[in-house]
Amino acid sequence: MNFTHLHCHSHYSLLDGLSKVDPLVERAKELGMGALAVTDHGVMYGVIEFYNKCKEAGIKPIVGLEAYVAPRGMEEKEGKVDADYHHLILLAQNDRGL
């Protein structure tokens, strides 16, 4: 199998992710995946745990996050005007990117 999930949330994505890191990595290994990404919503709390578990399982960890993109800017926030925001998946290519 040559498939890699590049948009995957863990339980560190509060109110959005369900998977705990251990079962997520175990399932990827069962399916023969060579790599797996974690892109939690706006946080990177689980990156170290995810990285270590992937390495132990022989899976290439891809570290990232799902960022929020403000329509007008980070400092401007107005009810309905800024309610229509977008998400952007960011993946680190190397230590510098991280």
C-alpha cells in the first residue's frame, strides 16, 4: 500500500479529533502504511508523542497542523464579518520548517 494520510486529527484536536496516538499509529502499521501525518487544529501538543510512537513502529512521522486563516487579519475580529474563516494544512519538511 502506498497511501499516506496527510490530514489526520488526534485527540489533541479538542472537540474535533477522537483518535489517541497509540491506536492511530498501530492501525497505520496494520495497514502497511510507511508514513502518517498528524495535523491537529491549531495546536502541536501531541507532536512529540506522535513522532516517538511512529519511529518505534517504523513509520515515517509527518508533523504538521491545521491552521486557521483569518479573512482580514489576526488582530481584526468582528462577529459575522470574520465568521467565514478558512483552514490551511501546514506540514513541516524539516527541523527548520518545524
